[in-house]
Amino acid sequence: MAYMTDRKRAEGLGSAKSGTDHFWAMTKSSVGLLILVPLFIFTFGPVLGSSYDEVVAWYSRPFPAIVAALTLAVGWIHFKMGAQVMIEDYCQGIVRHALIIAVTCISYAALAAGLFALVRLAL
């Protein structure tokens, strides 16, 4: 008979070996978004409603382009992880796997499209 404390049984990454990593990844991305979203608003605000040429000139500068790219990347990855948690909580079986694959593909496709549009705008 093993005499283990509650802490000893709970130590580590949990039964699935990935829950803690996923939790910390969500926490880090949410802190990143907490910093990036206000920066994005303050860098996007001055060109809101401007002509196309002014927007191209604005995003040709490195700081607004980098802030926009980081906001896109961190935002879509955070969305993917959050949607995955929601799907894991409420779906079962093959539907769960299919939805996780679909959300992953949609998230990365939207991220790629956003970054492509930003690169086309900046260059």
C-alpha cells in the first residue's frame, strides 16, 4: 500500500501530460495580447480612414508592421487554443477530432492570409 500525499499524486503534468503546458501557453498568449492589442490600437488608429497610399506608407514603417504581425499571430494562435479547449470540453469521439482539425486549419489559414496581406501592404 502506497502512502502518497495529495501533492505527490498531483505533481507533474497531470494524467494527459499536456494540460499544464496548454494552460501556460494560453496564459502567456493572453498576457501577450494584453500588451499587443493596445499597441495595435494605437498604431492602427492614426491611419483609420486614411487613403490607401497613406496606409501603405504607414505600414512600410517597421514598428506598425511588426505590431500588426505579432497581434495577428498571437491572436490567432490564442483563438486556436481556446477553441480547442472548448471543443474538448463539449464534444466527443470522431466529431471532437474533426472539429479540432478544422479549427486548426482555419486558424492557420486565417493567420497566413493576414500575414500575407500585411506583407503585401508593407512591401
